[in-house]
Amino acid sequence: MSDYPLSDFTLQAERSLGKLGLNDSLSLYLHIPFCRSKCHYCGFYSRRCPSAEALGEYLDVLSAQIEAVNRLWERPFSTVYIGGGNPGLIDGDALYRLSRLCCANGRPVEFSMECNPEDMDTHIEPSLEFINRLSVGVQSLNPAALEFLGRNATLRDTVRGMETAAEYRERYGTALNFDLITCVPGFENASESDIRSVCADFNPDHLSLYSLTLEEGTVLGSRLEAGLLAPLADDVQADILLRQWKLLGELGYAHYEVSNFAHEGSMCMHNLRYWHIEPWIGLGAGASSTLDEPYRRIECAPDFRDFCGLRPFRTYTTQTLDRKQQLEEWVMMGLRTADGLGSEECRRRFGFRLPDDLAFRGYRMLNGFFRPDEEGLLLADAAAVYTVGRLEALL
Ligand code: SF4
């Protein structure tokens, strides 16, 4: 594999990576687009895994691409994240090889892997030599809600997966995240009791709490279109979120992004890099990369057959973002975080400081940062529209 050919992607990556200084950092994201079945709310690129052979072929291509990037970067990645889909479907030996390859230039400070609870099993254990953070897609502890959401895991599978992950934390110090879904129509009160029991029984280092979205093209989206399902009203959702965010605060979690909560020192460094627009390379069907200087977005087509079948890296396309697009992205991502937008960083990125009179419901300028309170985080998207409108004129 050492003579794996260069192509547009690697040339683009080489140019961009070459511009990063020795003190700069780069993260790696790997997308595994396979699941056992499709959840009713899922709008991600993921599909049923056709066969063990197909998964093996996909991992071979992915590994060759990691090797190519390893050769270009020649340093440890700052963070690594294997996401999906459900990376828990990868067998133990293949997962070990993949994890080791991601560390070929040295260990990242954080190495996360997502896994559905029904696949949180002993095959993962050897790879915990490299992986130091597990993210388990719990979603709900209510059997009827799990069914409504179309989850593959039963409540029993879910609890067993959480217990296994907690054992690994005990044995290896692996940090633990649980994903939960809230604002599910018909189960408005379920997620509050989920939060209470998850925290009482497992005390995870990190929790992601996502509001259910009813997306077009999903089973729930079709039910909505057919009039068989009504979304929760905005004010009902806002009440639920504010109540649950408060509860998580009382349980000792810092609310550091709209949907993310962490004990001290346990924020997800990889995701923080997305929100702060730090460079990362995403490999795999449906993955995207963001590389700085000039600001490039590289997308890999969401088609695993093309990914495996076409010539190396041919399914990646590159777009250079203009300054307005960069500003929009920086504002949109930054306003989702408790850190907000920094005036000094705005000057470094765009050549001007944030105006002192920036103000929006729940957001205000304080000590050089435009930051939200809890109410502000409910309105992050609207605040972004306002802020982009104000800053565009200064570009
Ligand atoms: S497990 Fe995750 S990626 Fe797979 S179908 Fe469900 S929500 Fe989508």
C-alpha cells in the first residue's frame, strides 16, 4: 500500500497540510456508514451493512487512505474520531488494525469511537489500547420510545451496552459519553427520567442530549407528512430543554454546546475542534474535511460502493470557501458554544474586531466575547442570522 497513488484529494490535502506549521494540529475523522437497521429518525448517510466482505473491502480502502494521509502529515493527529453509522459492527481484529493505523505517527490526545449499545462487546476491548473515549448511542431507556425511534437495540441490549462501557471505564480509564434524545412526541417526560437514571447509575463523563428532529426522507418525517405525527410546539420544546439543561447543571455537568454537557475536563476535544473550525481530515463515504489557508471544504460522496470501486480518492470533491462563507460558518458554529465568538479571534480570522454593541436575545458582549446564556442557546440559529448580518458589512 505504500505506493498508493496521489490524486486530487491528496494533492489538495498536501497543499493545505503543507501550509500548517509545526505547531499546528490536525484531527482525523473516519466515517463507517453501516448500521444493523435504519432508525426512524435518521437522516445521516448510513445503510444496512450488505456483508462482512463489503465491510472488509470498505475498511481496506479506508486504511489505504489513512496511510496516505499519515505519510502527508507525519505527526500524531491531535484527536481521532471513528463515527458512523455504527463502528461497533467492525470485527475486533479489523478494529484493532484500524485504531493502530490512526496512531502510526503517535498517539492523539483523544481517540473516540461511537458504538451502538447492542454492539458494545468484548471485540472492542483490545482496541482500547488506542481508543480512550467511547460514545454510546443510548437514545432512550423507555422501551416504547426505543420502538417509536426505530432503534435496533431493546432496553436490555441498551443497558447491557452501557454496563460494558462502564466496565471499560473502570478497567482502562476510557472516558464515557452517552447520547440521549429528548423532545420525542408522546414521550415528553421520558427523557428527564432517562437523564436522572443514567447519571445515578453510570455518572458518564459526558452527555449529548439531542432534540428529535423530524427530517424529510425518514420514517418519522413521512409520518409527519402523512399527518400521523405532530411535532411538539416550539414553546413546549423550549420548556423541556430549559428544564433538562437545568437538571444537568444540578447534576454537575457544564453546558458547553447546545446539545453537549461534560464534567470538568471531559469536553469532547474533537467536536470542539469542529465548532472552533480547527483543521480536520474526514475519510470515508459521506465524510467531510475542513482545511485552512485557503479555507477548503472537502466532501466525500455518500456512496460506499463508489468509495470502494472508483479510483482512489475520486469520490472526494473540494470547494474553497469565500470570506463570506467562512464568516457564516465561524459564526454559526461559534454561537452554538458557551464560549461564543471571541473578538480577538475575529480580528485574526477576518481583520476586524466584534462591535461592542452586538446584542441579541440571550447573547451579549462581555470581556471581548459574544456569549450566550441558557436562553441564548435555544436561539443559536436566529442569533447567527443576526450576527452574520451585522458582521458581513465589516468584511
Ligand atoms: S444507528 Fe445512528 S447512524 Fe445508524 S441508523 Fe441509527 S441513528 Fe442512523
